Amino acid sequence: MKTLVLYHSLTGNTKKVATAIAKSKNADLKSIDEEFDLDNYECVIFGFYVDRGFFVPKAENVVKNIKNKTMGVFFTLGAEPDGDHAKDCEKKAIDYFTKLGNNVKATFCCQGAIDPKVIEQMKKMAEKMGDKAIHLITPERKARWKRAASHPDENDIKNAVLAFESL
């Protein structure tokens, strides 16, 4: 079964995970910005970074064409990977690809460093809106940003490879 590891990465987090998975599976590795023919693959492992609860429209414009494949899905996000936000993102991804006729057999999520531009936007919004800001800049949030900055780490990479081992 020929496998494609397809990814969309902004800061390099998702690319790092995608590269490790592709290497472990001897699979082709492509960014959504590269050319590829989905007809050449029976299995697609798609990776994305979470932005506002899902993947960005640019990624959707590509992945809406993944149909009737055996699939794996992985993503990186700034939030805790075992939290409700991550679980919601995983469910959305499984539902999205299942509706396209795909058989999603494996998933993986890990924390990833947050784009510094996003952090700056959040800080500016908090300054502007005060207590009414969606993302208050709390000590807990700052601690999460700091933790996220060290991910994906070696353990995340190892777990990503293991998640798709049987796929």
C-alpha cells in the first residue's frame, strides 16, 4: 500500500512530526503547497496545525479532495493535547474525513510552539479589550505558552511514529 504523508505547517511544528512519520513508514512526504496526485496513494496521513479550532481554509481547499482512502490524521496545537480543545479538534477531523468516505484508522495530537505573531495578537487584543478579551493573558496562559515552546519534543515524535505504526 503506497502511503502519502501530507501536511500543512506554519511554524515547522507539523512538518517536524510529518517528516518523522514519513521516514518511519517509508512514505512520500508532501506539503499541501507541493504537487501530488492522490490517485497514486491508497493511504494518506494528513497533518495540520490548529487555528481557531480546526485547519485553515488553505488546507481545506486541498484536503477536501481526499476521498475513499485509508487515513491517519495528526495535528499540533498550542493547547494541552489531552484537553477538551484537542479532543474537539480530533472529533472534527475524524468527522470531516469520514464524511468524505475515508476510513480514519489512527490519530495523533501533540502540543506545538505557538506562532509568536499569534501571541502578539492575543496580547494586543487583551490590552485593547481588557477583561472582555476572549484570551485573557493570565499566568496560566503564559505558562502554557512556555510549555508549548518546547514542543514537539523527542517524546512527541516517538509517540507520533507509534500512533501510525500499524496503519
